[in-house]
Amino acid sequence: MSVLDQILQEIEEKKEKALNVVKIEVDPMEITIHREQYKCLRMAEEIIRKHLNDGWIPVYQEMDDKDLPSNGEHVLISLNDYDFPITARYEKDEDGRRFRLEECYFSQCAFGNPINAWQPLPARYNPKEEEK
């Protein structure tokens, strides 16, 4: 097990402890503290996973808007059981979050496959950079 895997395992254990305290705690201030602790641990976990996954950001149902692309942003999406990434445009509308692919809309799946991650598009090719 790599050092990063050990760190992720420790973060997971701490997240579980924080959630367990929230479930049994009566004091609203303690509940708030442990919920915030859980959120911070989840953020740390996401940062590590992002770097482990070569810039791919996992998609899950309860994501905060700050963890998703900007409205109208073109991104790459990764689908379960699909061998290559697909370009899509992220849209947030009254129906919720969607990745728009061609003329069809997909919320959490495309072609029957769940979207498991997204990544910003790379910068456009700049031939002038090559001359330097």
C-alpha cells in the first residue's frame, strides 16, 4: 500500500468518526463542528484523488457547485465502461446539473453509462509557443 493510499485510508477513518459523532451528538455546536470537519476531510481527499487521477475530478451525486465546472464550460467527461473521454458542456438549469453532449442531455449518465469524472479541457494549441 502506497503512502497516499495510507493517507486516504486515514482520511476515510476520520470522516467516519466525524459522521458518527454527528449521529449521536446532541449539542448543535458540536454537530456543526464535526460536519465542518467532515467537509474539510472530504476536500482533502478530493484534492489527493484529483492528483492521483491525473487531473480527473470524480463526479458524485452530492457534489457542491464549487466542485463542478462553471455553467457553460466545455469539459472532458469520463464514463464508466467507455474507453475514452468525451467532450461535453456543463449546464446547470432548473432541472439540476447536466453535461450536454451534442443535442442530447445527460444528468448522471450518457449512453447508459454513469459519468464518473470530469476534467477541464487543455489549453488550445499555440504555434507561437513552439517558436520560443
